[in-house]
Amino acid sequence: MAYGLLLIRLVFGLTLAAHGSQKLFGWFGGEGPRGTAGMFEKLGFRQPLAIAVLAGLAELGGGLLLALGLLTPLGAFALVVVMLMAIATVHWAKGFWGTAGGYEFNLAIIAAALAVAATGPGRFSLDNAAGWAGRLSGPWWAVGILVAGAIVSLVTLGVGRTHTLHAGRATHSH
């Protein structure tokens, strides 16, 4: 089991860290913070540059924490929030399948992050080396991360946007 958890943590964690570096630094073909801010501006966020930096930090930091197995619930939480926001703002309207721009990949990341939080990061983790793995994992951690992630996402969507998109039309909220 330890090897399987290590593989999941490394693949999902480093993949998300790379996505975060695209947003923050423009690495791996990314647009950097200004380009990412343009996307968030089109999605109606009030502070698109701040949201771009926060999303990049959450992906980079959360991905690295998950990959290292360090403060695993915090890494999982950061990734869950970013993926819920991506689903709500971009992918939900396109359906499930990733080939159509849907939320398939985002859901897989959420599931992997929550599964690691519920199971624990495993023997080959910094949490385990520090003696924290048993206290920082379990099914209630996963439930708490999902609930807290949903609340943070809803609050961010509610107060962080100037308008929402409905069927391709912008509607303003005050």
C-alpha cells in the first residue's frame, strides 16, 4: 500500500504543482500570472490577478505538499478548493467528459486528494517521518476537507465575482 500511495501522491501532486507553476511563472507553456488573470477576468472575478496568484499558489503548494506527504490535509484542501472552483466556473456546463472540456479530470483530482487524506500519505511521507500521519488522516479528515472546500469555493464565487455566466450570457450581481 505504501508504494501505491507514493505513486498517487507523486503523479497527482507533481501534476498539480506543474499546473500551478504555469499560472505563477509561465513555465511548461503556461501564461503566467497576467495571462491567467485574463482568464479569471473573463470569468467575472473582481480581482483577477489576485485570484490567479492564489490559484497558482494553491496548485503549486498543494501539489508539492501532497507529493511530499507533508501536512497532507492542507495540500488536499488547497487542491480540492481549486478543482471545485474550476468545475463551478469552467467545466460543469460542458458536462462530464474531459474531451468536451468537462470536469472529468477535476473530479479525479478531488477523489485522489480526498482518498489520500482519508487513507493517510503512507510510509514514504514526511508526515509519517514526523509522526503525524496517524493524527492527520482518516475518513473524517476527507469529509471535513470536502465540506470546508465547498464552503470556501461558494464564498469565493459569491463575493469574488462581479457577474456569473448562465448559458453563455453574463448577468451582473450586486
